[in-house]
Amino acid sequence: MFLPTEAVDRFRECLDAAVRADEIEPTAMCLSTVRASGGVSSRMVLLKDWDEGGFVFYTNLESNKGRQLNERPEAALVFHWKSTEQQVRVEGGVEPVSDEEADAYFASRARGSQLGAWASEQSRPMSGRAELLKRVASVEARYLARSVPRPLHWSGFRVVPTMIEFWYGRASRLHDRYRFTLEDGTWGKQRLFP
């Protein structure tokens, strides 16, 4: 179910304001997933695409977050832009992006990032930085003078919202908050106390 137009417009305005304010990393978002044991795990990732259908990021599918999302496809996101005093929270289900989407985004990445996707066993222990650099050199030699294909263990996820909340900082902590919630196939909107 697509986000309502007002929510799409609000998110676009928030992100555009963060870009105009020279926020260091305006697409940074905190991604929270659920462990098999039931605990919550959070980390920062970068938003790589978004539209009325959801918010997309990419990762190593064998990383902690990749495994957690495959086991329990639900997540929460938080965008916080200090420079504009705005925050957006998103909750919803998670679905994999298509191979075509993943291939297209992977091809657009810098070559060093492509090599790193092959070399890094993300979230697993390593002996030291030298081990990582040796793995990168090995991958670089394998793809010398040719394009780097997307590894099968690297792809993306789309968080499909069932809730999106907007927070706008105001004086005296009398902030403005608006929450859109999907219930029984219909989006509702509420204004919340700060």
C-alpha cells in the first residue's frame, strides 16, 4: 500500500531541507531489526532510493542485518537532521529489491566500493586491517581491467511503511508531530502531543 501523498510530500520536504542545510550525510538513517532471540539491533545505513512504496538500502545479505531481515522481515528507520530540527520515523515490513534494481545500483557504485562488497565478510571477526586490505587486493587482481559484477550475497531491502511519523522541533519543546498509520488497508493521520 503506497504512502499517502501528504506523507510523501512531507518526507521530500524534510530531506530537501537537510540537503540545503548542508547536513553532512542527509540520507543517513538508523535501521533497527529484530534478532532471532527477540532482541533489537540498530545501526546506521544510507538511504539509496525511496518513493511512495518504501525506503531502500543495500547491504551484504550475510551480515547480521541481512540475516535478521531474512529471518524476520520487519524494521524501523529513524532519520534525524539536527541542522533542520526534524526527524522522521518509519516502521513496516521489509521486502528484497529485485535483482535488476540491485544490479543497477551496484553498477553505479564506485569501483572501490564494488571491490569492498566482494572482499568484506561483513559483521564477522577479522584478524586486523591487513587481512581486509589483502582480500581487497585479491579481488582487485581478479577483476583487473574488467567490470566488477554484483556478488550474489549483496543486495537491497525496501522497508514498506505501515507507520511514518514526522517530528518538527519547536521552541520550549512544544514540537509538532504527525503520525500516519496504515490500518485495514487505509491510511489515517493523527497529530500527537510532543
